[in-house]
Amino acid sequence: MRIKLEKRQEPSKLMQVVTPIASVLLTMVVGVVVFDLLGIDGQRAVIDIFLTPLLASYKWQDVAVKAAPLIIIALGLSIGNRANVWNIGAEGQYIIGALCASGVGIAAGTAGGPIIIITMILAGMLGGSAWASVPAALRTRFGVNEILSSLMLTYVALQVLSYLVGGPWKDPNGRNFPATAPLQPDQTLPILFSGTTVHLGVAIAVVLPFVFWLLMSRSVFGYQIRVVGSAPNAARHGGFDGNQTVWLAMLIGGGMAGLAGALEFAGSLKAINLGFPSGYGFTAIIVSFLGRLHPIGCLIAGIVLAVTYVGGQVAQTTVHIPNATAGIFQAMMLFFILASDIFVRYRVRFIPSAKAVVQPAPGE
Amino acid sequence: MDFLIAAIITIVGISTPILLAGLGELVVEKSGVLNLGVEGMMLVGAIAGFAATVLTGNPWLGVIGAAVAGALAASLFGFFVLTLNSNQVATGLALTIFGTGLSSLIGLSFVGRIVPQFGSVFPPELARDPLLKVLFGYSPVVYFALIMVFAVGWFLKSTRAGLILRAVGENDLSAHSIGYSVIGVRYAAVAFGGAMAGIGGAYFSMVITPMWAERMTAGRGWIALALVLFAGWRAGRLLVGAIFFGVLMWMELNAKAGGLSFLSFAQYIPSQFWAAMPYLMTVVVLTLISMRDRVGLNAPACLGKPFLPAT
Amino acid sequence: MANLNRRHFIAAAGAAAAAVPLAGGTAFAQEKIKIGFIFLGPIGDYGWTWAHNKGREAVDAALGDKVETIYVENVAEDASAIPLIRDLAQQGCKLIFTTSYGYMDQTITVAAEFPDVKFEHCTGFKRADNVSTYNSKFHEGRAVLGTISGKLSKSGTLGYLGSYKVPEVVLGVNSFLLSAQKQNPDAKLKLVFIDSWFDPPKEAAATETLINLGCDIVTTHTDSPAALQILEQKGLYGFGQGADMSSFAPNAHLTAIEDIWGPYYVERVQAIVDGTWASADTWDGMKEGTVVISPYNKAVPADVVALADAVQAGYKDGTYDIFTGPIYDQDGNLKVEEGKVMTMAELAVIDWFVKGVESAA
């Protein structure tokens, strides 16, 4: 028997929805087995990582706050990924965005209020876009691969952060610890539900996917992105400028990452220290794929990933596994979803070989 | 003189692991595949090498274990991107996250353990004289790395297999139409890359600081990736680049410790500048390469793209 | 993958689960008073967190019939610590120890939400009615190491591997060198900051560099045993940091500064049990048994042991303080006049190095 793949005319809508769910379920099953093999209570670990954050209502705020930056960054990256523009430097753009917002906060001194907050957010978006414009310029001007240049710039951004918080922006009252001074209370994002940590950024992360959805499905821009991604030659004939698409994709990707950085800074952390870069920019790439590059998909995938983060922390205390272990699950989910792409694009047929037992071909 | 010798020894120590991982990634990229999972494979190699040494008591078996574990991790990546045509960027990142988590988990029972060390390759008398020590005083892994520089260079340039590998990376469709197995070649390259990254990782846990600690490679996998670009996909230049990185860190440390008078200016340069240098230089070099030839004689044309034969 | 610069082997965070009962929890757990601990690294790090966890075990041993301890390890020093601290409070902990400087604002934030829960923040300086701070005079241990180094160093050039220029490290550097200079007035010190608490390859390279610049003893203020392993290979000497690390370098390891938190933790937990807890700022040292010197290596000769023990004895009975003037800074300015002793407040914010520290920084 051999397996034959037949390319579908149209990607299967059903499979696009079924495969992500199946991937998460498969990850849970494999997780139980693998952890048991390693001598850890697998069932318990999987329950804690995937279910406890959803079942325990007081964990919801943690999930929401963690999901927000992932969703926002993934939205921007999905645009680029659809157009075959690979910005993997979102982590750097996120850092620079937060730093720009922090710069506004420092410049504002004790002044606060909505204008300062809005300026911080805009500065974050601009900063992220500016950082992303370097790979965009190098790509369009010199043909430099943006995957590589945007990745390299992430590490430069880390050093910029380290320099600023350890040097010029160091909190004068912070006893020399490398961190900026905390924001004034009226410089931080409003809290949506009093008594929680759920800040305005979470609301933005919930609304933005729908904005992007409209943008992608209803506007010429959305059409352009899709055409450039799926059929570059046709796009060129259709008058869409490839360079322009690269610029748009990078600027939006960087702007969203910068926005996420600014919101995380002004909403959650309120100061920047060396621990600020937490890998959201990289994880968001996974979110974007897990969400199948679709804005609503990103929303859901961002929540799923946030659950595994929060759940990973839960599992730390219950089964005492290192928190990096949550990464195993995140990676597995992505592996499975990428692998299952094949069901979306292809019809799988089992073709009996001459001497093998006949197996009925599952039709669809 | 002694100062110089000791400096060389320090620089060799810094350069070796990134050289090993870089050589592996170079071959992978030459075959047209971009594997961003180097850091993850290095960590898997680091814990596997350490664990194998603890369990067998033999560092040679440890290195082999590291290579095998790295190759296995890479093959996982290969299965997804080659067999299932998944996106290389996302899969590579997932491999890094996966490797970090897996190594932390496996490493739980190895924290605080001690491993037997490599003996010296050459008779210890040879390495006693300081001048000879700079030639004969290293761990076997260092010599292996150096040999691999020439082996990889020679393989890519002068062997038929190397030619095929480059052809696959340059134009997979025509290589396919001549009858070469694009997927087979890429699998082999990816596995080789994983093995080399694994050994590079084991260099940390077995040679530099013989111990296991979570995330002990501290981001060197990303430096190795940068190195391949910096080298313009050439093995010889990769060696130069690895040494350059070693010299850079050595200069930073010396400048801070007030070691070299001619570097006294450097203590006023923020250390972050030194740390950012390899990445900035890589971007510059990438740009120069791209400017010189738009088609990219060295950059494999199919880098990062899935192989989609017409049939 | 981007976490290059945090203390210990840390990553994102850790949490406690209240939704599900703790594995192995006893049926009587509800009757016991719960005590929570937030840890920075894994408890198996053989350093900072390992030592704090020993302190937690001491509480279990001393008061195990009255209290139950819960801990979370690998908690990042950022906002993600807030939900974890809050978690412990929600689980019913009456006293929560947050054991690293980077939890300062987070501790204050959560403490404001739970006025009935008491908090103890390690190495910080912000307090509230229900938040105490506590710290340890690690520099007293450095004085012992410096005394040994001043005697044993042949080159008179000592190496110091630092993480960041924070008061704790500056105090360590100054205490170490001043003590060495008491034995060898010409002693100098080369200092390298590696901008990380944990980067074994860089710690190793920095140690080699210091050795190459003439240092024959290198002491570390970073968290891995990497430097000791290099010193062992070179046949030189060093010290353990936070815990006895002699297993990593049996010959090079002269002694170590051990952080002993047990007595303090037991005392504070007892105060909760008795209902006498009050907010305080505690900075204990050798006298209280918080800083302990490991057994000396046989490479330390008897006369040097005597000197080192004298320093220890002086700290224990309060007759000795290395920060007694005259003390000059790097540029030769008199910072502490003859006979004056630096106050706790001055020490807590120190940001200058003493004469003889040769490096920039």
C-alpha cells in the first residue's frame, strides 16, 4: 500500500478548522505518553498545562494578560507571512517599541494623563516600525534576505535595551540595579476590571483581530497581500509592486510588535529591566501559524499559547517540572499543525499496492 | 609571549563551539534549507553528551551521543520541513523551543553531577612547553572542529557529492529533473547539521565547564547562525568569523579588566556595543554580499524555500 | 531563547495551583499555617535558590507540625511574578518570602491587595506594614576570602568576576580587596563584569582572561561554578559562591561563602505562629549565622586559617568591620576618615570602588 497525495483545487475549509483542534488534542495525548516515559506524572502535567488555567477562574486574568501581546504581534506577522515576507525580528521590534514608549515616559517626567499614554503607544508603534524598516530597506534596496537581517537586529535590540536600562535610563533611585524607574500611576494603561491586572491592552488585543479581518477580506490592500503571497507573478502583472508589499508587511509587522511592547510596558510591567524580553516576538510566530495566518485564528491561538504558559507555571508547582517544559508542548502543537497542513492542501489517498491487502480508500 | 599564548587558548575556547555548529548549519543552508533550531540542537547535544558521559564514563561516547542526539533532533525538523513541506522558519523556531524544554527536563537529574574529562590527544609532555601547548594542548573536540573546516570546505568544493548538494541548494527543480533525490540530500545535510550542533553544544557541557545547567549555551546557537551569513557560506571564512568573534569577546573582557593598554580607550565603550558587534557586522556583510551579486553566487538560491516538484 | 541576562537559570515563571490540591498534601494541611516561597532559580542550582530552599527545609524541620511550606521556583523578575505571588496569597499563605531583589515592586503591589498576609522581601528596600525586608551581609564573607587571598596570592593581583555593578557586588569587591590589602598592602584587583548572573561560557572566558592578566586567585560574584572549573584546570585557587562548590573543583576550591537563611526563616515563621510578626528591616551577617564560611581546603596553611578565623570571630562578636576608615576610592580620594565606620545606610547604596581596583567600570 502506498499513500498518494492529490492536490486539492481549493484548500479544505473543513480541514483548516479541524486540524488545529486535532493538533492540540494530539499534543496532549503525546504529552501524557512522553512525560510518563520520563517518569513524570504525564496526565497530571497535561491537565495542569492545558486545563487548569481554563478551569480556575482566577487564572483567566493571567491568560488574558499573557495572550494580549502574542495576539497583537501575531496579527502583524500574519500579514507578512501571507505575502511571503518573513519578519522574524518581531522580538527586537517589540523591545524597541517598549523602549520608545519608556523614553516618552521618562521625558514626560511626572506629567501623566491620556495624552502621555497615547503618545507612548504611538511612539511604541513608530519605534517598532522603524526597527523593522531596516530589514525592509535592505531587502528592497539590496535584496538582503529579511529573515536573516531581522533576526540579527533582534540581538542588536537586546543590547540597546541592556545599554539603556544599565546606563542613561537607569533609575536614579534604583540603587544601580539595571532597570528604568517605574511609571507614574497616571502614566499607565487603565485597568479594565478593578482588582485584576487586565489592562486596556487586552481590550485592544480582542478588538484588533476583527479590524484586521475586515481589512484583509474587504480592502484592496488585503487583496494585494493575498495575491502577492500566493501568486507573485500574477501580482506583478496585476500591477502590485513587490517592494511596496515588502514595506507594508514589514512596517505593519514592526508596528504591531512595537504596539505590543508599548502596551506590555505601560499596562503590565511599568518599568523595563533586563528581563523584559520574554520571547513573545518569537512565540508569536508560532501563534501566527497555529492561527493559520488568519486574524481570528491568531486570537484563538494566542489564547491557547497563553494557556500553556500559565499552565506551565501551574505544572511547576504540582509536578515540579522546569518551566521551559511548556515549550515542549508549544513546539509539539506547532509541529502537528504544520504537519497537518498537508491535509488542508492535499487529499490523502491510500492506494493498495499489488500484493498488499486491499484497503478501502477513504473518500471525502 | 605567554600572554599571547594564553590569549590564543582563550579565543580557541570561545570560537570552537560556534565554529562546530556553524559548519553544520553551513552545509544545511548550502542544501537549500534554513534551520533556525541551532540553539535547540546545541542544548540537546549538551545534555545528551553530558548524560552519555555520566552514564558510560567515557567522554568519547559522550560526544558520539551528542552527535546522535543532535542529528535526531534535526531529523525531526527534517521530517516536518522536507517530508511534510512545512514552513522552515516556524519549524526551526519550534525546534529551538522544543530543544530548550527537552534539555531542561532531561537535565533535571543531572544538575550538580560531574563528568570524566577527555585526556589530551597528544602526549602530555608535548603540551608542557607553553609554545607547544598552543598547538597541542586542546581538547580533541578542537582538533575535530579544525579538521571539519577543511573537510567541509573540500567536500563542498571538490567532491561530487558536494557538487550535488550545492546543486540541490541552488536549483532544486533542475537537480530533481537530472535524477537526484532532493529530499534525500537535504535529509542528509540536515542530520549532519544537527550532529555538528550537538557536538558544539557538548563542548560547553563537557569541555569548557564540565557540568549541566539549563540554557547553558546562553544564545551561542544564534551566533553560529550569524556566523554562517557572516562567512558568506564559505567554510574557510567561517573559521575566520569564529575567531573574529572569539577575539571580540576576548577584547571586551580585557578592556574591562584593564588588561591591554592599547585597549584602554575601549573601557569607555559600553560593553553592549561589543556584544552587538557580531550581529551588526553580519548585517553589514549580508548587505555587501547582496550588493556584489544580486543573484547570490554564494547564498544558496533555494534557501528557506520548500521543494515543490511539478508532479 | 532571548533570556540571556537574568539571574540564575531562569526563564519565564512558575506558579502555584490552587484549583487542584497539591500532590501529596496531607489531609490535615488546612489546619496548618501555610508559608509560601518564591524562588528565582531551580532549587537544584547549587547557588542562590538552593540556599533559600535549605532555609525553607529548616522551617519544615523546626515547625513542621504547625506550618506547611509551599514554593514556586524559576520565577522571573518581571511582572509575571505578580500572579505567582498573588497565587500563594490566595492559597492561604500567611507569610510569603520573595527571595530576590527583582521581586521588590511586585511584592509591594500584591501586599497592598492582601493586608492580612505578611510578606518578606529579600535584598530590597521598600517596606510596608505587612512587608519586611531582609538581607545578608555577604561582604563579611568576602572579607574572609580577601584575607585568605591576600596571604596566598603570589602575584598580589586578584581577580573578581562580577555580574552587575549593584551595591551587593560593589560591597563584595571592596570588602574582598580591603581585606587582602590588610595582608598585602600592594594587593591589586582586576574586575570584570560579564553583564549576566549566569553565562557559563563567558564566565569561563573571563576567568581565563583574568588569569592571563596575572591574577592567581579569582573570586566570583556570578552563579555558576564555571570559574572554579577553569581555576582547577590551571592549578589556581578560587572560592564557591552561595554554597560549598568543592565537588566541582576539589583542589581549587579554598572555601565558600554559604548563605544560611534557616535561622531567620524559622524566627519569622515562629513570629507568625505566635502572632508577634511586625514589619522590619533585617540585615544579618556572620553574627546571626546567616553568612557561614565552608570548611577550608587543606591548601590553606594553618597561619592563614588563623587569620581567617580571626576575621570571622571579629564579625561574630562585633569587634571587626572591614569598612573602617581610612578608606580611599579608586582615584585616591579619602572616602571614609580614619576611625570612622561606614553606616548600614551608606553600605546599602555604595557605588564606588576602593583604591587598588584597577579596572574601569
